[in-house]
Amino acid sequence: MIGPASLRRVTGAHPRLLDAVLATVVGSTGLLPLLFGRWPDGVRPSGADAVAAAAAFLLLLARRRAPLPVLALTVLGEVAFTVLASYPSRVLKIATLIAVYTVARTVRRRIALIAVSGTAVALYAVITHATDSPSSPEAGAVFAWTGMFAAVGATVRTWQDYVAAMEERALRAEATKEEEARRRVAEERLRIARELHDVIAHHIALITIQAGVAGHFLRGRPDQAEVALGHIRDAGRTVLDELGPLLHVLRQSDDDTDEAQPTEPVPGLLRLGGLLESLTAAGLSIRHRQAGHPRPLPTAIDLAAYRVIQEGLTNAHKHGATAEADLLVDYGTDELRVRITNPLRLGPDPESVVGTGHGLTGMRERAHAVGGSLQAGADADGRFRLAVHLPLPAAGPSPHTRTSDGSGTALRATTAKGRQG
């Protein structure tokens, strides 16, 4: 058995089929009285009724393609039939009401209102002419029937507009969701790329340097070569330890939420001493100064500062003219300032060493991600300068850290052996 939902699907997929069925039903209704010899009210049909039935059949076939012309022709046909046959055509009246419904459903509302009003007046004039009574019930019913078919058409139109609007909104929401998903994937890929670069590049640089030291001292001073190999082993273990949480996240699926999460803390400035010691062991002389009052930092700011210092000092070690660098960490009231300077390796194009890899791009992205800024370039005195400004929440009232010279600013230095004074 065909239900209403199946019928709507069929008629929606094949609207011409619905028009053909409707036109056939209306046309057959006009021809049946010719077979029985009279209309239900006793009026005998004539050849004009057959012509009216054929006209209604043809006009209803075209009601979707030309709703306004079909409505006008059905009204004119009703007027002509009444003048010729001295009574209105029932078939053309039905076709006119169907045309009124179609106009109200498809044509612009203002034009549809004018067309429906004109149709009602024309049908009223036809009934009045046929009955010679302007106040007859049939004449009054014309307005009721016309208004009802027009109201049904307008209601269907409103419903279709609502459904179309909801479908469009759903499509926009789906497109927005897909765009947001693509954006999140792109951001996650950049984040993973930065983490992998920062974790691996620093320690691989240390391993490379220590491998060169070990090779240099292998025959003449095996004890020093053994120390260098120990640094290589420590750097490799550190790479594995830092890659572990990241690889765990990459391997984890949505169904693995019950698995134990890595407990390794996010790197921050509290681990800066170990970073400086590893670089000092690799042969980089670091003069470390700290200004302002150290305080707990937001996790994102703390991680960004640590990674920028890690990458900046590693680049200074790899690209600097000498194995030395100056590091300043300044805790301001509203921002954290990090500055790294090192002698620039001179050559045909001193600027060519700037931005040749992904390190500088990653540092700039990290700074921008937390609302900060980064400037990098060569100074006039032949030193490369990296300056990063990261925003901080306002610091509460607290005394400055005392130093050996009694000043109100904390000052610490890391010597070539990595000691902090």
C-alpha cells in the first residue's frame, strides 16, 4: 500500500506525472455527463462541455510552466462558455480554482494577490450573469472557494520556503563544520611539526656536535671521547622521553580514553637550567641573565618561552661565528622578554643564515600563537639578535629578589661551565 510519504516522493520526483493525472481526472469529469446524458443537477450537457473538458485537460498540463497564462485562459474560457451556453462550465471552474492554487504557490505574492482578486471578480461576474442574481449563494461562494484555494497555495509555498531555508542552513552548517575540521587539522599538523622540530632538532644538533668531539678525541684522549659518548647517550634518551607523550597522543584513538595518560610535565622555564647545562656540555658558552621577579607562567607562555630559548640557542651554536651566546630572560609586569644574541658568521651574504630552515618560522608561529611577537636579524655590530615578547598576566605585589649586589633586580649568570651565580 502506497502511503503519503511514498506519494510525496513520487510526485516530487515526477511533477509532470502528477499534472497528467490531475488533468486526466478533471477532463474525465467533464466528459462523464456526456455519457449519462445529464449533470447531477439535471442540466443536459452539450458539445460545448466536451470542448470545455478538452480545454481544461490541455491547460492543466501546462499549469506549472505558465501559471499566469493558464489562469487567464481558464477564466476567459469560463466567460466564453457562459456567454455561449448560458450557464457556467463546471469543468473550467474546477480548472480555474486549480490554476488559482498554482499561482498562489509559485508566483510572487503581490502578483499572485492581484491575479487571484481579478479571478474572483471575474467568476463572480460569470455567476451573476448566469443566475441574474448578484446576491445568490453561488455568487458569494465564488469568493470563498477562490480564497480557500489561494490560501492553500500560499500555505504550501510558505512551507516549501521554510523547508528550503532549513536545508540551506543545514548545508551551510555542514560546510562550516567541514571547514572548521580542516582548520583544526591544519593547526594540529603545524603544532605537531613545531613540537617534532623543537624536540628533535635541538638534541640531534647536540648529538652531531658530541659525535664530532668523540671522533676527535677517540685515539688521543679516549676518556674525553667517553664523556662525549655519554652526552650522546643522554641526548638520545632525552629525545625518546620527549617523543613518548607526543607519539602516545598520535597513536591514541577515540576509544582509548581509558588508557593511562603520560605524566611527563610540559617543558617550561623551570627546566631551563637543564637545557643550559646540556648546551654547555656541547661546548656552547652561555651568558645567562635574568631580570625581574620570576613567577609562575601560563602553560602556553611557559612552553613557548622554553621552546624559543631552546631553538634560539641551538641555532646560535650551529650558525654562530663562535660557540658563545648571550641570553636575557626579563620578567616584566605585563610581558616576558627573551633576548638571545651571538656573533654572526661572516660570509658573502651575512643575512643568508637567517630563516633558511624551519626553526625561525616555528619560533615566530609559537610567539604569535600566544599573542606575542618575534624579531630576528643582524645588528650593525655583526651580531645576530633574536628578541621575543610574550604577554603576561599582571604580577601581584611582591618584593624583588635580592642579589649579591643588593639591587632590586635578580641577576644570574651562567659561565662557560654552566654555573649560575
